[in-house]
Amino acid sequence: MANRAMDDRRYGFEAFDCAPALRLEAHERVSHLQIEGLKQRAERLVALIEKLEKRLWLAVYGIVGMFLAQAVQSLLEMTP
């Protein structure tokens, strides 16, 4: 029995349970992967919002251009 107690010890240190440390490392890895996934999603959303913003500005410029063209057309029709 004394030999078994000595076998459980390494270099004068008692054996300890490292399962909580392993679970903590696994949790940190999972958390890191989740955060990276969220960052990638956020970057994709920002890119989609920028595309949408460009399309909206294009629509606004198109509408303003249409109104200006109608105004110029009505001015040209008024002159003899």
C-alpha cells in the first residue's frame, strides 16, 4: 500500500484532479469559437448594410433625377 501511495506522487507532489482545468480549457476554446463566429457574422451584416445603403442612395438619386428632369421638361415646354 505504501508503494501505491508513492506511485501516485510525482517528484514529491501529491496527485491532483485536473478535470476542472480541462473543462475550463474546453469552455475557453468553445467560447473563443463562438466569439469568432459572432465577429464573422457581424462583419457580414456590416457588408450587407453597406450594400443596402448604396442601393438606397442610388434610389434617392434616381428619384431626385426624375423630379429634376420633369422640372426641366416643364420649363422647356413653357418657353415658346
